[in-house]
Amino acid sequence: MLWFCLLQTTSFAQQVKELTIAGNVVDKENNPVTSVSVYIKDKAAIGTSTDSEGKFSIKANYGDKVLFSNVGYNPSEHLAIESKSNLTITLSKTVRPSMRLWWSDSVMYNVR
């Protein structure tokens, strides 16, 4: 019985396939986006960031979700099912409503 449990544990460990996901992150105008956080969902300790050309490389297990986030952009997600060396992730800018401030009799009003 113990031998069967060890065999099952070894078999499961062999099924976890490590992948390398690499590529670049660009915006809608195809410009590289620098300093994008690239990390594995639920494993925040495993991560990296894009370089000055928007390039990245990260190791992930089969089925992991690779997240891409940066201030001013909507986050993006990629499901790791095979190794990639030329993945392109396109981030769209976050749309924020314009804000105008009005002063009247020492009171500030926020008008959107």
C-alpha cells in the first residue's frame, strides 16, 4: 500500500510541466510598456517585470495564470498551456473620467 502511494506521488510530480513564457508587452499603438508587473496568480512571490523594451520572461506551471499589470493600464491575463518565446500582450489604458474643480466662497466642488 505504501509503495502504491509513493508511486502515485511520483506520478503526479512528473505531470507538473514547467513552461517558459516570454515575449513583450505593448500598448494599443504597439509601443513597448516598461515596468509592467508579470506574476503568477496566487503565487505573487513568483514574478518579474518588463525591461526598457517591454520584454519579459517567466517560468510557470501548466495551467497557471500569468498576470500583467501596470499603473494606468487595465490588467491582462494569459493561461500557461505551452511554452512561448514570442508572446505579445497588449495592454489598454485605463479610462478615468475627467474631473474639474470649482471654487466658490471658499468651498471646493468636484464636478464630473
